[in-house]
Amino acid sequence: MLFNSLAFLIFFPVVTLLYFLVPHALRWGLLLFASCFFYMFFKPEYILILGATIFIDYWAGILIEGATEPGKRKRYLSLSIIANVGVLAVFKYYNFFNNSVSGLALLFGVKNMLPVLKMALPIGLSFHTFQAMSYTIEVYRGKQKAERHFGIYSLYVMFYPQLVAGPIERPQNLIHQFREKHSFDYDMVMSGLKLMMWGMFKKVVIADRLALVTDRVFGNPHKYSATTLGIAVVFFAFQIYCDFSGYCDIAIGSARVMGFKLMRNFNRPYAAISIADFWRRWHISLSGWFRDYLYIPLGGSRVSIPRMYVNIMIVFIISGLWHGANWTFVIWGALYGVYYIIGIIARKIRSNSAIFTGIGKISWLDKTLQIIATFTLVSLAWVFFRANSVADAWYILQSLLSVPGEVARMVLHHSFVSDAPTSPFKLLECVLVIILLEVVQYVHAQKNINTLLAAQPRYLRWGVYYAVVLAIIYFGIFENREFIYFQF
Amino acid sequence: MKRFIIRILLFMILPIPLLYGLNYIVDKGLQRSNYIYYSEWNDLFAGKINADLLICGSSRALQDISPAILDTSLGLNTYNLGMDGTHFSIQYDRVKMYLLYNKAPKYIVQTMDFTSFAERNSMDNQLQFMPYLSNPIVIEYTAKYKDHYSWSERYFPLFKYNNQWPIIEEGVKSYLGHGMPPIKIKGYFAQNKKWDYTFDRYIQRVPYPVGVHLAGYSLNRFYDYLAFCNKKGIKVIIVFPPVYYEFLRYCKNRDYILGIFRNCQAKYGTTFLDYSNDELSRSRDNFYNSQHLNKGGAEIFSSKLANDLKPLLK
């Protein structure tokens, strides 16, 4: 079920109302039933896969906790990880590796005989398998008690607000919340609804509006001029941010309405002053997962410098693969690894040059330049993320080199991009919604908007709420567009 | 919880009168507007057309045949019901709806082209019926298309005009009596344009003939339409307006498609006038693209068609 669908508009109030009406002892059952219904709305049969991994991880947790020998504990943990990674390997990566092997084999004149699996990727697979793995790992580390209640454990994996696209929760934060009694809290409900409203605005008004341009341009980049490609690259950076953070806002908000506190997943990522800073602000739950369960176990930064660089590359390449089974994602991940390493190596050079040029003394200018540089690098990396193929991505990146020349010509001839996939008015709409987003986020970063609004008279507060709701209804794009991160 | 429910209900109820009021104003305004999508539907639903001769078809009817020229030459009341960018099925629906509100014409000039039976199950322009969604006839006729109107479009105030600011603006202006002036004359939409080179760009991209897949459903609806007109005593003249001659060689199954129209004569008593390779087709001066005549070309063609129709309408 999509958050931006009529079905969810009915599902959400019904489930929330029932949640507060049924006795506390039955709430887990209601939420589990609702979560199954929510998931089965996409493709019912895939609940069996989810059910199987839940069953394995539930028992793995109990067995790990019960085992006294370290070897046994490790074996049970391995079993759980193999089961989860195995599901990912079959459903997400098998065809990718098969195609890659076929391509390689053909180079040597050998025909690959492995069959191609014709099945759709279960929705949100990477999210719930990672969340499930964090449970068994935490039980193994002794930081989380094994959950004996099968229903509550299932709910930990399947809790509908964050089931298909995160945030990827940790058991310590979520499981105990299913046991707590959440009474109806007016402020919490209102705060949750406002967050959902803002998330929906980001999705249907901003992300889906930008998608009207980016889908066409990235779908056939050879048809467009360098300037149009450049516009699409910038638009995509905001599209994916609004799409994913919009989803997370709706997820966190809908959970908050029922009294649950989910972790924050974004913190103004495009205000980041470096790539490292970007990853502390973007998809925080995934970055944290990779830090705690991959980077640190690999040795993290407490190893030799070359080894640390290797660790960084491993983490980012796997992070790329986590996003999608395609070479474009592998390159996207690897590119971040390279950015990150260069960032470490060049740290001194950057600070010295800031001092040398005097920019370092003007802190706002220094920060602005760093934000622009980071945003540019991130946007260029998104090209690999969004392009249909590596060849398309290269073509776009090469074309972008011609942007300054084209823009100069346009200025000289007082003209505008002639091949934009939409009218200049629609392009202006896109730019305006991006500016609005940034202004709102900037204000919110200075002083919480909810606090600001709470201090205003009711007519003004309600005016703002009406403006957002009516903008969603009359200015939103309703084409049943899925959230980009659902495919992962 | 009580406080919350009261506030939420209040929040939702407060704007409803305003939104329904605005919805009413926009609908009523568009129902009397000359906006490109609505002027003919407005005439049709108001029962104002009552033509002796109807010109039906796609944009090639809309832009290629001038009723004013036919009126003068044939001494009949002619009206152009051509629909831009449409396939045959929705054109047939328009004729059926026309007959519910207007007297039956004696003749229909049905223009056809190579894509009339293309595989499409949409009404092509969803916006065309927006001010008329409370009309059950419209809902009944559009229900079969995949882009038929949803519950929210029909009942939620103004939702159907989502992102259509120029249309809302025109609706309000027309309601206040300041709508746009007419841009069509009796449904005819003259195109005062020069050759736009889209065809040249197309053949650069696709320099080989392409076959048009004919949808069985559309074809059956066409035969049904001819039988329906026959039964109603309406004489149908099938017209294939000129196309720029170079285009012909890029349509693989053109002879087969033209054969369909030719073969209707015996079974349905229709006449087929084929101008696909007319002498008008030889000059780019008469067209603005390979499929559509410009104003000058349309005027020449309309005169020619009027002359050819004369003996047939006796």
C-alpha cells in the first residue's frame, strides 16, 4: 500500500482509531494484522518469504541467547545471517550476478547455462532483512534480550510504518515500545499528523513534480542538451531527497500518532559541508547500520591507513549494492568511497588553502563554498544512481562539461533551454518548490517550526495548515508513483 | 480524543462550502467558455448545433475542414466535431452523445487516418469532460476507457482541476463574463503555421517504414458505427484528408488500411473519398507537418471537398 494512495487514506485512520480503542493486550495483534494487510497489498505471496525469515531469526535469537558455547552462538548467528543474506542473494542479486557472469563468459566464448529467475523483487526486502539482522547481531552481542513473544518479534520486523522503506530500526529502540501502553496524547498525535502532512507535501508536490522532468530526461538522455541534463541532475538530487525523506516523515509521523518514536533518518543532507557530513545526515539509519555492523567489525579506523581505506571502499561498495543490483549502484557506492578517501587525504590541503586565500576567515563564505562543493559531488554521484545504464551515466557526465558554454550562449542570445521536457512555467514551478523546501528547512533548523507556529494566533496556524493540505490536494501530482526506495 | 476529533472535523468541514462554491463557479464558467477543450462540448450539450452535415474525426478533421466553406458551397448547416489527438472509439462516442442532445444530421463526413484504429484504450484528453462530470451520460460513455474518471475526480471539489491553473482561471473569468474570445469557427481550428520540420526530424530518427497495429476493438467499433448510422438514416462519407506525400512511404500497411475504408462501401453504403495522395500533398506549403494542413491548405482542401461532396449529397 502506498502512503500516497486513497487506500492508505482509509487504512491509516481506521487502524489508528482501532489501536486506541482495543485493550492494550490486543494491540500487538491489531498492529501485526494491519502490517500484514499493508504488506500484502503489494504482492500477497511475498509475505511467505518475510514469514520464513521472521521464523528463522526469532528462533536464532532464542538459540543464541540460550547457547553457552561461543562456537554455538556464532553458528546460530551465522545461520540467521545466511538466511537473510540468502534471501537477498536469490531475490535481489542472483540475476545481476548471473548477467555479469554471462557477459564475462561470453568474452571467452563460453555460454552461461544458468537460468534467469523471472520474479519481482519483494518490496522493501533490503530494509526488513537489515532490520532483522540487526536483531540477531544485537542478541549475539548481548545488547538485546531475545524476544520470546513471536507476535512482538514479528511486529518488530513488520511494523507497517517502516516496513518497506525504513528507517531501519534497532531492537533496543523499537521492541520495548510494543509492550508499552500508549495512551492518546493530543500533542503527540498532532505532531505526528503535521509531520505526515509535510512528508506528503515533499512527496507529491515536490518529488513527483520534479519526477515529471527527471523521468523523461534520464529515460532518454541523448535527446537533451547539456543544460537540460544539468537541470535534470539538480532536480533529481531534490527529487530523491524529497521522495525518501517524505516517505520517512510519513512513516515516523504515522508511528508517532500511535505513540511510537522512530529514529530520525534525515537531517538536511544538502546542508552538509563534506561527504562525511553528508552521510551523517542522509539515510542515517542505514549509515549507522553499516558503521556498527560492517565498518567497525572490519577494524574501522583503528587499523593501518591503507587498511582503513580498503574498509571504507568495502562499506561504500556494499552500500551501493544494497541499493540495487546493477553496476550503476556499485559505481555510485564506489564513487562515495573515493570521495570519502580523497576527503580525508585532502583535509589538510583544504584547510591550508582556506587560510592562504583568506576564505577561512570569512566563515559563512567558507561554509557556503563547502556546501556547494559537497552538493555538486553528491549530485554528480546521483547520476549513476538514477541513470538506466553506466553508458547513459557517462554520457550525462560528459555532456555536463558543455553546460557553461551553452549557458553563456543562451545569455548572449537572450534565449532559454529549448528542449526542456516541460514548459518554462512548469520548470519555474519546480524551482519555486525547491526554494520553498530550502527556506522551510532553513527556518526549521534555526527554530523548530512547530514551536514557531504554536506561538501564532489560531487563524495564522490554521492558515498555514490549510495552505499545505490544499497544496497537496490541488498542486500535488497523483499518478500512483511509488517511492523510489521501495525498489530496494 | 474528543477535543482532537472536534478540531479535525472542524478543520475539514470549514473549507468545504468555499471549495464546492469555487467548483460550481469553475464548472459553470467552463460550460460557457470558448476554451479549446470545451467550446464544442458546450455547443453539443446545450443542443445548439443541430447541423445538417457533421464533420467528425481526429485533429485531421478539426484542422483540415472548414465548415464555413462547406456551408457556402453546399448550402447546408455544417459543424466540425473533430477531436484533437483522438482514436476512433471516442469519436464514435461523441457522435452518440451528440445525437442525445441534437437532431440527427443528414450526413457525416468521417475523416480517417492511418492511426484511427491504433491500439489505445484511453479517452485521449481527460480534461475535455471536466465541467460535465455530474452528467451521467458522460460517465456512462467514458466508463469503458482506462483513464475514466475516479470517484475523487467526480465528487471531491476541484480535485479534477488538480494542477490545471489556466483552466481554473478561464472558468472563473468566463463565469464573470470575461472568458476568452472564440478561437474556432463552428468547431474548425485553423492553423496559421508554416512547415515545422517535425517530420524531417522523425525520419532522421526512424528512416524506415513502420506498420500501424490495428486494434480489433476499434475496428469493430468502426463497423458498428457505420451500421448505427445506416440504421439512423445518416449517410456517412469516409474522407481521408491529404497527407504530405513523402509520409506515405513510411507507413507500411497504408494500402491495407485504405482498403478497409474502400471495402465499407458495399456493406454499409458509405462513400470513400481518398485524398491521401492528392495533388495538394505534393507541396509543403499546404502543411505544417506531415499529417496536418495549415490554414491555406485547409481552405483549398475544403473547397475541393465541397465540390466532390456536391454530387453525393443530392
